[in-house]
Amino acid sequence: MTEPPLALPASGRHVWKAGLLAALRVTLSVSALLAAYFLIPTRSADDGSDVPWLILDLGVFAVIVGIQVPAIVKAKHPILRAVEALAMVVPLFLLIFARIYLTNSLNDPSAFTQPLDLITALYFTVTVFASVGFGDIVAQTDTMRMLVTLQMLLNLVVFGFVIRVLASAARRGVAKRGPQPAPIDLNLPGE
């Protein structure tokens, strides 16, 4: 006699479906962010200081994080929603700094040890974010050193505060939903 194929209960299938939809939303969101990063023309030196743009960009980032918190608490799957939010806000944060570094490098080629293009600006931003700092690209002007220092400090905020806020929202969302059914046991009998 053959065993019936192992199938997840409806609730298990629902969780998988929710996870796949979240992965699709993250993929589409990050793809849209990358498309914007690569397709929107960079600003020229004649457009003025980058400081107002950086403040505006970081303000938008804070608003997006702020919007995510109630969305996580209200979500059917708060932990999944928190992971999805984090998977979108970290690339946004990185792309904000990559764009600022790129614009500064294009306006002042001596700002870094080599002129940055779209790829090297993103590469430099990620090495700073990851605290790797290979040393192949280094800020050379005081203005860029201060901007890189600001990113390093904000990295700590993203690692500490933003992740903590999203995780706390997920915990509140889980608590709000009440007790959940027992986890699905996919072990075969006798294992």
C-alpha cells in the first residue's frame, strides 16, 4: 500500500503562500529601487548643495520606517511583514547614501581616491555599511569624510534602533493576534 503524498494543512499552505507573496513584493520593491537608482540621472554641480537632499532622503526613510510599524502590528503575519519591511528599508538606506556619494564624486572627482560611478558608489556604500572598508576607495576630502562618518553613525541607528522598532512591532502584532495553533509537525512517524 502506498503512502499518500505529504501535504501541508490549509494553514501551512497559507503560510507558504504568504511567504512567497512577501518575497515577490520584496523582489519587486528592491527592483524598483534599483531601477530608480540606475535610471534617474544624477544631479549636476549647478543644482546646489546635497545637504538638503540628504535631509529630505533621510526624512523620507524615517517616514517609510514609521509607516511600516503600524502595518506590521496590523498584519496577519507580523513577523513575515517585519522581515519584508527590513528587506526593503535597508536597500533604500544604502541607495540613498550611494546616490549622495555618486553626486559628490561627479561634482568633485578628488572627493574619493577614485571617481565613483553607479556601481562603485554602491560598492563603497555597502562596504561602509558592512564595516568592511577594504580601503580601495577612501574619502579624501573633509566633507566626504564627515558624510561617511554620518553614514557610519546612521548604520548603528539602522542596526540598533530600526531593527529593534520593527522587531518590537512584530512582537506586538503577534501578541495582538493571540494564541496561535501548534506548529505543523512534518516528521514521519517513528523519526
